[in-house]
Amino acid sequence: MERKAPLSLKVGGQTYKVHASVPEETLRRLADQVDQRIRELVPPGKPVPPTAILLAAVALANDLEEERAKRSALEAKSRDLMRRLLARIDEALEETAEGAAVEGEPAPFDDG
């Protein structure tokens, strides 16, 4: 297996050489997001202290956690909605089957 040359990424005013299994475009896009967050924390022209990099990482981790919580809540809401919808469908099918039985007709989907 041929090893690729390291990729140079500039984050927080520093250049880092990294090896990664993700595509170069993805890595550059992610590094740009980190760099953007650092620029939000450090005034232009000022050196980037290591704490700014840590704060950017924590802020991005917080964003990720919030998005995961939103997704989880949306999934729960969707499951509840689907459960209620299926219950209504089951009720409607039971009412149709009961109505057909009262009239002496075979119930829908009845093989008999």
C-alpha cells in the first residue's frame, strides 16, 4: 500500500502536516471550520494562543452535541407521530371490518 504525502493544513495561523484517511477536500473543509471558529475568538493580527484552539474545539463539540440532541428529539417525535398514525389506521381498519361483519359481508382482506 502506497503511503500518500502528508497534507498541509493552516489552522490558527499555524501550518500542520497531517496524514488522514478522509478525502483531502473533506479535511480542508473541516480545518477551515476550525480556523473560522478560531478567527471568531481571536482579534485579527493577534497571535493565536493554544487556549483559543481549545475553545474553538470545545465550541465545535458543543455545536455537535446540540445538533445530536435536536436530531434525537426529532427522531422521537417522528416515532411518536408514526405510532399514532398506525393506531388510527388500525382503528379505521377495525371499524371497516366490524361494519362489514354487521352487514354480513366478508371483511376487507378476509380470505374467507
